Amino acid sequence: SERAFVTGINETTMGVFEDYYSLLLREAEKIASGQIKLGKNEVFDIPKEMFAYMDYLADITGRAKLGKLSGLAPVLNSLLFAARFKIGRIIAPRHLISLNPRIRAEAWKDIMMALGVIGGIVTLGKFLNLWDVETDRGSPDFAKIRIGNSRIDPWGGAQQLVVFVHQLVTKTGVSSITGRKYPVDLRNALWNFYEKSASPLVSGLIELYSGKTYQGEVADIKNLKQQIDKVVPFIA
């Protein structure tokens, strides 16, 4: 990862990894003492468990493995903003149905906790009139915090997937500018999803070619405000 927060994420992930190892050691002691009985043909393999947990942490923290495509990571990152992060968001839910009961339990605990905490904060702010929240799942602003003309996405990229799937199923989108509904086909949905996920370079090229910004304004490379609007969110 080339993202600025990589050091903090590494520190946190390693701490979680070590905690899980300690948990497995305690479970192994209980198995050895007879407190926990394994099922028929069931084997408790700590290295195997740790490798499975490592894969889970990679997906959930946006470090998805690219497998045979790992050599294409630089190319993918030139087309997409944080390709491994995006792929991790797409495939992370697979752990909710993992055949490994420990990984499955961890996934349900972590994902439900994240949904509860983030959803609770977003809802509480709406209830206290601190900000507005879009409730239409067809809108690009769905579940985002809206303060004036500013949008804050606390969902770490997962919100885009919900909107994408909803638009595919309903074949309807909602303009974040006018609030009007419009028909969506597969090609439009895929393009909209990619446009929101494009790298800054590709996003800029799309604006130059189309003559419009993502917000629908006339693209003007000399417009200082437009350039600031592109850079400041990354810094923030």
C-alpha cells in the first residue's frame, strides 16, 4: 500500500494478529486439558488458523491479495484509486460464510460492530440535527454525512458497493445534485462505479474529455476552486 496511513494500519493489524494468536494458545490449552472437546476428525491447527486469519485481516483492512495479478498492481493503481483496497471491500463479506467457524465468528463480530458503531453515529447526528443523511439507496450520497455542500463518507468505501448493487437491482439511480431519479442499465452502473473509483489521473482525464466534473459542473483547468476541491479531500 502507498497510502499515508499505512504505518498506523500496520501497527493496529499486527496488534490484532498477536491477540488472536494468544487466543488460540489459550484455546489449545483448553483442548489439551479436556475442557474443550473436538469433533470427530476435527483438527486444531494453530499455523493453519493463523494463515486463515491473516487472509481475513488482509481483506478487511483493504490489503486484498491479487494472486497471479500481483504483478499488475502498479497498472491497476494507475487506473483505480487503491485497487487492493477496492477489491478487499468487494470480497471481504465472503468471510461471513467461511467454513472456518472461528474466522466466521470474527467476521460477524467485526462487521456487525462496524455497522452498529458507524450507523449509530450517523443516525445520532441526524437525530440531533448536526447533519443531514440521504436515505435513498439509489443516491451516491446514501448514508453519507451531509453538511451544507460537503459530503463525508464514514463507511470506508463499502457505501459505494451498496449503491452499485441497488442500482443494478432496481435499474434506477438518483442524482445527488437534483434529487431526480433516472434509468440505469448495466453499462451505466458499471461506468458510474468505475468513475467513482478511478485514480486521480484518470479522473482528471475523464473530466477533460467529457468537459464536466463529477458534480456536473463545466470542467475548467484554470478554475482554482475546482482544483482545490480535488486536492483538499485527499489531504483531509
